[in-house]
Amino acid sequence: MPDESNEHSNSEVQHNEQNESGFAELLRYTLAGYIGGLVAGVILDTLGFQRAALGQWLVRTLGGEAESIFEGLFALRQRILRKSASIAESYAWGKFLGMIAPWIIDALSRLLGLDVYGVEGFYIPYFYAMSDQIGANLAGIFHFRQETGDWKTAFRRYFRHPVMLASLGIILIVPIGLLVARLLGFSPTTQVATAIEIIASNLCWIPPAVGWLTEKRHVIKSSK
């Protein structure tokens, strides 16, 4: 007769290994985006396109949203496989759909003649770095609402969920850092400076890291 406790332990180990693999893959895509943004910045600066709007779009998209492309592919794969919707899938869809917002905000700001390099333009890199995270956060809330059936219980679960709280934390902290940097005189007048600004702002790897660490801690506790 098979040992049920051993089977349960083995399934937990496999689940934890899958989470570690997924988080490692997310980190690889985030790092690739950081490197891609910097390399693009160096090339564009060398070619004399220090303030090219399309160049900044490319640098900020690579440095701020590379992991969202990966998570969007994950969500699409889950949907194709017709697996039941999970908080992870909702979170990923929110991030993927949130990618488009900063492109519109950036274009409108330039068309309206705002100084995108000065203090008043601090919000542009914020949305490149965090709009996907805002989308993920909202998707998470609606996921809890769908699961629980009422908003009160949904928000109670939201404020007890470590990944959602980590997401909310970086959404609130990043704009303060960007504003302070601009007030102190920083200006993304080169593509490399643009890349550095977006990389420093893109903390979207933190919520998945919190989720991975939380699940790992649960596995360790349950195995004792």
C-alpha cells in the first residue's frame, strides 16, 4: 500500500521546484530586459539619437516591461490549456494588458508639449515601470471578487495576500523615488540615462519573489 504522507511530501517538493523554476525564469527575462535596455541606450546614444522619442520608447519598454511579455505568454498558455483561472493567471493577464497604457501616456504628453525631461515628466517612466503592476493589482482584486462573491471579503483577502501587498507597496513607493530624483536634478537627456532610470524603477520582480518565498516557507513548515 503506498505511503500517502510520502506521496504528499513528494508532490509538495515538485510544486516548490516548479515555483523556483518559474521565478528563476522570470528573473532571467527581467535581467534580459535590463541588459537589452542598456545596450539599446548605448547604441542609440552612439548613433546620435540621445533624445529620440522612439528610442526612449524602445529603451523603456525593454527595461521596464520585458517580464510582462513573458507573463502574458504564461497567461495565454494557461488559457489555451483551459486550466481554471488562478490568482497567478489573473495577475499575469493584468500585467500584460497594462503594458499598453504607458505608450499612450508618453505619446499624449509629448503631443501636449509637456517637458518630458523635467520634473513634470516624472510620471512617464513610472507608468512604463508600473502600469503592468497596476494592471496586475486590479486584476488580483477582481479575481478575489469573482471567487468570493462580494467586495468586502475580496478586499479582506487582498490585504492578507503577501503578493498583492508587495505589489501595492512598490506601486506607491516608486513614484516618490522618481519625483525626488527629478527634483534633485536628474534628467533622462540620454538614452543610457533613460535606461538607468527605468531599471531603477522596475521593481516588478519583488511581488513574484515574495510569492515564491511565502510558498517555500509553507512547504518547509508542512514538511516538519
